Amino acid sequence: MPQKVIALCFEAAGEPASMNLSFEEFEIPDPGPNEVQIAFLFSPVTPTDILAITGKYSLGPLRKLPRALMKDTYVAGYDGVARVTKVGQFASVPKHVWEKYFRKDDIVIPLRMGIGTWCSHANIDEKWLLNLSCDPFSSKSTPRSFSPIHIETFSHLRSSIFTGLFLLRMSFLDMKHNHWIVMSEPVDPISWAIISLAKVRRANVLVLLADQPEMKGPARLDPRKRILKDHGVDCVLLESEFERYQEEIENMRIVALFENGSAPSVSLFIPFIRVGGSLVNYSLLCGRNKADPFNVVYYQREEEIHRAPTLARPMEYTYNSHMDFTEHHFSTLDYEMDRKLRNLVVRSRIKTPTVKRIPWSARDQVLEAVSAVETQDTWRDMYVFDFEA
């Protein structure tokens, strides 16, 4: 029986993103060979989505509307979490094998970015889905159930949490409880993921914030500080406080700096990085500036030179597209790592900031959320589309 679909789509890249989108309604058939039909539960609105809609992202959308609609139209959305509703027959394996790969009501996330997650339902090739409810390679695997808050967090798992893990790995550090990482103001899901993962490793986190001259009252009452502390950040420092606390900073074992493109720059802390420490600039990963080429710059301090603010020659990781990045790095994250990250979410070791859930049925609110993410450059509010509200 055909399934009705409501999708948020665009025909050609253009700005502003919110004005370039339109809702489309159509039907999809039962899943074909090697396909799984899914119903989306949550899908976040991230800077990556905005860059894709406006044509500034190196990986364009991959899924078009059915040809019968006579439109060259793409489904927006790069990340999400869904529930399996129907399973097609996997032509490449026997029935008794493919039946345990995906079962009705299993919770899945897309492995491939660009498949279009801002829609109610979709038929997706099984190789581009990761089943979080069970391990298809284990004979002892039994389906798992998750709470709504965990399922919501899973919607960030692939593009944000996995990327945060990769960036932490790039520093080649075995983080310990007395180590510190310093990062710019977290205005994107990747930065929040780095904070959570660093806390899993028991490292300390310092966030550097820009001053807000218009704010009234003492700096200690800055509402941003309270929000960061509530999410596990150990120390929040305003740019104007940097010189006052240099002695304390000198005594910190700072092993990594993370630069996401927001002001002020963490380069202020370069003289205080320990030998072997690193600076990772991932501003293009989180929607700061045009993301083409897809680029990460990594610096490492090799030796002590009288606290001079110098770093080793940078190593630049450049990819022709986001797909190059995901295939090169996510392919190394096997099912064992998938399960570990999933279990960290379930045990509430990995969290995302408080998000505003937007009912998918409230179309005006959906477009307003896209516009809000597009226009807000600092202290970005987090939105997620709720398809069952």
C-alpha cells in the first residue's frame, strides 16, 4: 500500500534558505529490493542543512522527489533518526539472514549524508542505514528500546557526535582527568559533542566567550556561563578576563585547543599549550563560511620554546566533498564503536543542549526555525523537527 509523504524540499540552491523551501506531498510505494521504509522521528536543523540549501556545501542533496511529479526537486535535511515501518527483500542474501538486519520498529539513523531527512517517510537503501536497536552480526542480539530523549539525541549521532569523536582523535591525546581543552563559544552541535566526549574522557573544558558590552550587571551573571556550566563545562572565561587569570592558565595542563570560527579566537592560549598539545581548526565543519573545500587544519606543538606562541607546521586535511570525509573517516568507525557511542547516549554520558522541538505539522513554525538558524550567528538556538508531535 502506498505511503503518504510530507517533505520539505527545494528546486535549486538559493538564499535565504527559509524562502527557498516548500512543502510537497506525494506517495511512495512499498520498499523495493534491498530497501527499508522508515518513518522519521526527529531531524535537527543545523548549519550544514542551511549551507546545502543555499548551495554553499561541497556535498549536495542526493534524493529527489518521484519523477512522476515532473519536478527536479530535492528533499532537504542531512541528519535524523527514524523507525523502521516496512522491509523489502534483500536480494543479495537469504531471507533468514536479511530478516534480522532490520525489523519493524527498529530505530535507525542514516549513514550517508544528503539522503533527505526533512520528510515524514522514505524508502532508503539498507546499506545507508545504521540499525541502533540491534547488532545484525551478533547471534545473541535482541532488539533494544530507547526513551524519547535518547532517540532525540540519536538524531545528532552521525554528523555531530561522530565528527566530534574524529576531531578528538586527531589530537592524538590520551586525555586524563588533569588535562584541559579550550574551545571557542559552542554555537553548533559538533562543539557540544566535543564537550560531552571530553567529559567522558574526564578531561576539563574551558570555553572562551566574547564580551557583551550591552549586558548589564557583573560578568559572573552572564546567562551564557550558567548554560555552559549546566552542560558540564568546568570554566567559562570572558575575553576581557584573560589577562587577569593568566597565572591560573599557566598552571593548567592545556593539551588541545578547538577553533570553530566564533570570536574570540582560542589562539590566545597558544603560548600555554603543553608540548605535544594541538590546535584543531574545524570552522568549516560547523557552518562557518563557505564549506568548500571541506577542510580541517591541525597543528601540534612539538617542543617547548620558552613559551613562544609558535606551533609546528600545520597539517591540513582537505576533502573534495563531505562524502570523501565521511567515507574516509566514518568507515573506520565499526559496529563496535557504533554500539559504544549508542550506549554512552543511553547512559546519559553524551548529551546535546536543550533543543526546541518543532512539530512537523506546524509548517509556519518549521520555516521559522530554519530562518532562525540561518540568521543567528552566535549562541545558536538548537531546533529539532518532531514528526510525531
